[in-house]
Amino acid sequence: MTSKLQPLRGTKDLLPQEFAAHNHIITTGKHVGALYGYEPMSTPIIEYTSVFNRTLGETSDAISKEIYSFADRSNDSIALRPEFTAGIMRAYISNGLTHSLPLKFFSSGPLFRYDRPQLGRQRQLHQINYEYIGAVGAHTDAETIKLACDVLTSLGIYKDVTLELNSLGCNESRALYQSKLTEYFNDHKDHLSEDSMQRLSKNPMRILDSKDENDKKLVAGAPLISEYYSDYSKEYFESVRMHLNTLGVKYTLNTRLVRGLDYYCHTAFEFTTDKLGAQSSVIGGGRYDGLAEIMGGPATPAIGFAAGIERLAFMMEYTHKKPRPVYILPIGDENTDTGLYLADKLRSAGTYTILDVKGKIDKRLTKALNNHAKFAIFIGDEERISGNFKIKDLDSRNEISANIAEIINLTKSRQ
């Protein structure tokens, strides 16, 4: 019995309609980002594993469970990128861009995480990503969040999301808060999940993001980071909120919101929805002023966010509108070469053209109609010799005789 060929679990083929939706999201994201000064850039899909180990943190799900890592022939540890930010910051440092601030980068493409496939979350997933490197001041946080709002608006789904906002405080705030969290969870460690027990000694804030039901009950009674903000953290967060109010951005404070990576500070935000079942997050982002230093570069303030293309596509109402082709239908093998020549001229002029040479003419004409063709051009012996071709408007059913130059003008004007 022959088994069916299937893609790997957690991966999928993007057939034309779905590919078109993905491309629409990328094109829209790139266009909206350009209005804010974001330039497209790309990093390799593979990096040294240390790029992610050093930045994502050993207790992160991306490292402990999800990363695709392997040894290459030189015995170097290589990883498929699980997220964009670390690779982009690596590129910022290794390409000597530290004196070119500020920088705004837009990226898109596949990421890889060995996780249980879920709605809108495959093992090969795709994202659009924005990084503002050298972002100084609370107004840049507000501007970045407004950019995310504009992307969602341009895709027609802003009405279906809620912006959740929190502050993770400065280093001083976080250090004090983590010590208080450690005390709290140590008092309840007998009830923590295995994953959270591992996080307790290294980064107790990660427990706040646990999906375990027992952990969630403990988290409900945990201290709030807002209780430990420094004066500077309070002022910074108040400024961010003031700027968002100026921009007319509505948000909900979520004091339990944490980002899943170790390098975040101050502003953290997520756009969530009830349209995706259990997977509610559509966009996640925040400020990460400490990342460049972790990677061996200079202290560099930065903020960014990413959006899952699969989740955005699932929420959108998008129908790919294919251009209407011109069909060229030679009658007889001796006229195929003339059809090929005419098709080349039309394509060079920017016209979507299909050359169909096999089968009875009525069946080929039916195929053209089923493919929503605008025109059909017939080439018989007489047309080949005279250089004037019968062209039929398949909407009006009118038919005229025209030379190549006239056909090009007609089809371009009626695209």
C-alpha cells in the first residue's frame, strides 16, 4: 500500500489563495512601516545557537522546549531562528551600525519552533516584525504602539482586537520585584508545575506567563510589579500613557502582562482577540533596552513588536482578485509559433497572457471563459499571413480584427 506524501507535522503548503493573503499582509505591513521610516531588511534563517541562548534566556520556552538546534559538519551549534529580534540585534552589532542610530527595520519571513501545532501557530510560522533601535523617550513607545494599531487598521481587523498594556519597570524595579516574587512562590512551591519550579530560581517573572492551571491560581495572588516601580519607572509609564491618549489609542491595563523573553523592560504590550480560540495573542512587543549589551554591543535603547501572519490571515476577510488574462488560441500546429510570438509581445507590454494550443477550439474557449479571461485571440492561417488577428471581447462578445500594436493598446486599456 502506497502511503500519501504529507508535509511534516506543524508545517503546511501555502497554495495560491493563502499565499496571496500572506503576501497582502507583508505588503501592507511594509507599506505602513514605511510611513514611519521603517526600512526592509533580512537576516539569515540560521544563526549560531548562542545568538538565541544568550538573549532569550535558558528558562524561556523558546530555548528550553521549542528551538530547533543541531550541530553542523564543523560541529558548531546552529539554530533555526525562533524569533527576529535577537538576529536583528546581532546584525546591528556585527555590521558596525552602532553609530548610525536611530534605525528602523521591517522584516518578514519564517520562524521555527518545536511546539504543539495550534490554530494560527505552526512549527514553521511566519511573522512581520518591526524593530526601532535607538528609540529614546516614552514617545517612541507610543509611536511604536500606534504603528501596530495602523497595521491592524490597514488589514481591517483593528475592531476585533484589544490592546493590553503594562510596564515591566526599570532594572531596579525588576530586581526588587523578582526578589518579592521569589519569596512568594517559594512559599507555594509545592504547588508549582515542574516548568515553573525551574523558572523560580532563574527568572520567577516567567511563572506569571505560565499556562498551567494550578500556576494560574497561584499567580492570581502574587504581588504586582506596579507595587515596586521606582519613581523613574512610574514617570516613564505615565508618559507613555499620556502620549497614547494624545494619539487616541485605547488600551486596557493588564498588570499580569509579561513578555516571554528576558531582555524586556518598561513598556510591554499585546493586542489580543477572541477570534482565535485559546490563542488570543495577535501582536506582542515591548521595550528591550538591555539586549545590545547582553550581546556584547553598546547600551542601546530599543523597542519593537511582531505579528503572526497566520493569525492575522485567519482574522482577515481577504479574497485574492486574480487579473483577467488574455487567451491566445492558435488554430493548427503551424500557427503555434505566431501565437508564441504574440504572447511574448503582450507579456512584454505587461498583459497577463495564456497561450493555449491543444484541444478543440470550442473547449479551449470554454476554458478561457472559466478562467475569467477578458479577451480571446484566434490565429488561423489567414491571420498569420496578414498580421491581423481576430480578438473577441468575452464580456460583450464583440469581435474585431486588429494588428499586434492595436491589440497591445486595446488589452492594456481594458486590464
